[in-house]
Amino acid sequence: MKRRNLLASPSPTPQKPVFLEYSQEQLDKAYDQSFWAPQMAELEADDGAKSTEVRRRMPPRTERYGGGDANLIDIFAPPNARGAPVLVFLHGGAWTRNSRQDASFPAPALVGRGAAYLAPDFGSLKTIRLPEMIENCRLALEWTVRNAQSFGGDPSRVFLAGHSSGGHLAGCVLITDWAQRGLPADCIKGALLMSGMYDLYPVRLSSRSAFLHITPEEEMAASPMRHLNRIACPVAVTSADEDSPEFKRQSAVLADALQGMGRLASRTVAPNANHFQEDDRLGQSDSEISRALFALMGI
């Protein structure tokens, strides 16, 4: 009889998939951007430094769009603007980091093309819940449409963009019933969604559930993929070739669905870029990301 070697390493037990082919560990990594971009903190700090310099060179006009402490929006508009197209940009940061002051860096590229660039604050999961954040983003867009002429913008040419968690929030703004709020159903003329999360089911299964506390009903309401029939404008979808597998998958699934609906304006993959280098290219007027946005806006 053979004796069992008690010192031998046991065979690892394969982990059961929790979503698609992902084990829990794999799914957690797929939603952990620091795993795919170890320089995440440095890249976000660089966006902040660039934004500080932009704000020094071209100080924005800041307005209040609602009654909460977070309801502030920065406006960068061309001098003596009149009838300028408008872009509202929702920053990323896992719903917990960054502010409008870190999202000023794309302003010169937009203003240089004759467009107004707006970046709102909308709160953080550190202080409010996701449904309130989404409502703040809707209020910011609504305020923009109603007040565009006050800063030389064209209320009939308002566009929306967002990156990462801001891409998710922008998707939620897109599926809003604007007629119910007294605005034209097509008040958003186009959107640029950059590496966002468009179905929160796998996100809630991941380690992000440690700070994303929502109910199944809130998950449904805040998953743009489940309400695509409400999207009333062309959408440009972008991702980064060195992004995490889930952010790439979510972008591809959304783009495929929009293409089938005739709502896909363009599909762009930023080469040689990770998640945080992708949004940086929005500040570069000659990048593939900016070109997709300018084509969408017709500028």
C-alpha cells in the first residue's frame, strides 16, 4: 500500500464562476483599475495638475445648479460666445474620488473648437447614495439646457460625455424621461461614453460592493443597458486597449447593442492607453478620442 505524502501540496480547488467565466478573485480584479494601471494615483494627480493650470490660465465661471453643497458647475466658454455647442462632462473616480476641479483639463481643446465646456460636481458615495448622484447629474444637464444662453451656449446643441464611473452616470442621464421634466425628449443631441459601466449586476458582485450599496431595484434603474429604448441620440463609445477586461467587455456590449438600434455614432479604442490615459486624451485636440467627440458634435 502506498503511503500518502502528507507534505505534498494539495491540488488547488478551482473556484466556481460567479459571473460569466470569472471566479470571485478574477471578477474583483476586473473591476479594480489599480491592478491594470499601477500608476493610477499618479495619472489622476496629473489630470488634477493639468486642470489647475487650465483654471489659472482661463478661470471658469462657476454656477450653482441645485440646492445641495455639491451642486456646482464650472463653465468654460469661448470669449463673446453666442450659439456655441455645449459639452457637459462627468468625471470618473469610482463614484468616490475627484471633483469638477480635477476635470478642467479638456476645456482648452473644446473652447479652441468654439464650444463651451462644462464640468459639474455631483457628490460622492462617501456622503450620498448613488440614486442621489444620478439625480444631481440630471439636474446639472437640465440646468445647462435651461441656462445655455446665459453663457453663450446653444440650448439646442447640448452634448454629454463621461468617463469610467462618470461614463456610467452619463448613461443614466441618457435614459432620463426629459419630457416629464419639461424639456424636449431629445434635449441631449449626442453622447460620448468612455469606458463606463452600463450594467451594474456584475459590479455589485465584485469587490466594489464594499462601497456601492444599492438595492436590486436601484441596480435595475441605474443600469443603462436595461433601458436602451430610452436613448434618443447618437452615442459614441470609447475604451482603452490596456483597460481591464470588464470595462472593455461592457463597452463592447453597449456598442454592439447601440449599433443594432442604429444609435451608435462611432466606436473607438484608444491605442497604447490604460483606463486613466484614455480620458487624458480628451484634452488632446488631435487624439482619436477628441476626434470622435468633435465628429459627434459637428465641430
